[in-house]
Amino acid sequence: MIRAAVVGATGIVGQQFLVALKDHPWIEVKSLAASERSAGQSYRKAITDPATGAVRWFCDELPADSVMDLPVVNATELSTRDIDLVFSAVESGPAKTLEPQYAADVPVISTASAFRYEDDVPILIPGVNPGHARLLQTQRKRRGWKGFVTPNPNCTTIGLAITLKPIYDAFGLNSVIMTSMQSMSGAGRSPGVIGLDILDNVIPFIPGEEEKVQKETQKILGALEGDAIHPAPFVVSCSCSRVCVLEGHTEAVFASTRARCDAAAVVKAMREYDGGLVAAGLPSAPKHLIHVNDDPFRPQPRLDRDTEGGMATTVGRVRPDAALPNGIKYVLVSHNTKMGAARGAVLEAEMLIHDGYIG
């Protein structure tokens, strides 16, 4: 078994990691770390409000009982001596300091954006760009680490990159335009989105989001040549909004392909694409990365976000677009707090274990 630590364990993403790792056949949670405020307590006590007795647990499912009794250590003092892997669920600020500290000894898989745009750091999506993992060897050599840091994509990027991959492979791409309708949970819980701001409303700006999606999509679908990833040579433009939905990001995508194609050919490419995940036997992998729904009123976040346990992206309304050369357009829904966060990071760990980068 791979021995793992979860850093930021008391926050919502840290809690999602603990649920995703419950009864995992390959990975066992051995250590928990959080802020100084939680350090020195059992996990059960750390997530319990001392004034009211309320348990600050935000997931539908509880973690294993053994995890509830683990001690929580200060994230700055976590020892890597008896662990093989760190899952980091901290914000980007502290991640800049903490993740290199851990990566000096062991691999770190992060949900933060702190290292996403570094030249020697791949942004990995299992089934989409597994070959980019070779860059981790370059990262180790350059930085003198025994481990490495590999971050998840932004939760909005992941569904877009997954659905563009079969289109890009089959037909090429000239440009991509995307408009997102992102759920409230994507902003986190603290400070999160204020209820009076989002109820009966759409917030048409998410600071920094559009730049992240544009840059990450090109990096993920780019080509690794030697020790560098060359961004994919198509333009990405997007507009990101926050909407009054709890979980599940919806995106309207408009793509101009290099080769002429019709909607039926795009649907066929999406349905046939599996990225090799099934053959690899990864425990958290969906049977199909992409589900195409023929119902013209789908996908919808409430109905489709939990497809294959929230690990698959659902696509619908695939049709021609007359405004773009060789235009095609579709709508997608992906689960921002499952495939787009902790469960996606666990799937990435499984891929790296399977391919010999961890363990």
C-alpha cells in the first residue's frame, strides 16, 4: 500500500480527499496536516466546533473511522519519513512554501495553482496527456528533489480539455470559445460566495479564472518535446460566470476545427475515446471519460454531474456552428468537486503509481 498524507485535511477539499481515499485498494491515509489551529488534536476534535459541538463536515459521506482518530500535525512540521505521497489541499499562497518542502522527499499531488505554470511542471489529466508525466524526471533533476509537484488543472479547465482532446486528435483545432456557468462550490466555503450576491443572480466575473483556463488548456493539449511542453497552437477564449448552482460546472463550447467535420463525426469521436483508462485498471477511473447525451435538454448539472460517480464529463447539444470556419458547438457538465478536485487528484495518483512514478 502507498502511504499518503493529506495536507489541508480539515478544509472542504481535504475532506473530499479523505472520502475519495476511503477503502482505497492502493492508497492508505497515514498522516493528516492542517493549520496551527488544528494541530495537536485528533481529526475528530479538529473538525468539531468547541463552542457548539457542531461537526464541521461538508461531504455527503464520512471518512473511515481510523482517519477520524488520526492526530493532526501542523502542515509546516509534517514529516515525510513514513509516507510515500502527499495530497495537498491548501491554498496557493501556502502551497508555494509547503509543497517544495514535501517534494524534496516525496511526490506531491496538489489542487492548488501555485506551480501550474512553471515550465517543468506538467498539468496532468489521466486519459488525456499521460505522456507529459515524463517531465517530472526533468523537474526532479532541475530542483534536486527526490519527489515532484504535479497539480490538478483548474476545475473549469478539466471538462473543457477532456472534451476537446478527441476533437483535436481527429480533426485539429483553429480556435476555441467557451462560456462557463460555474457552480458556487467552485469558490470554496470560506469566504466562498455570499448568498445575497448569488441568489436570483449571475455574477459575470471570476477573478483570474479566464486566464487560467486559456493557459492550462493549451498546456494540457500541447506537445512534450525534450524537456519542454509546447502549448497547443490554437487560440482559446473564454468568459467565466458564477451561477446559483451548488455543484457541477456547465460550459458552452464553440470550436473551429482544421478539418471539416459534422456533428455525427464529433459525437463518434467523443464516444469512442477512453484514453486507455479502462485497460490500465485504475480504481477511480470512469468506464467512459465522456458521455454524450442525445436529449436536447441535457446535460444539466443536477441530473448529470454525478455521472460515473462524478468522474465523467457529460456532453450534449452537439451541432454545427455557422459563425466559425468548420464550426462545431456543444454543452458540457463536469463535476468540479469530484473529477475537478480531490477525486481527479486521486485518479492522477493512480496513474502515476501504475506508470511507476510513485511507489
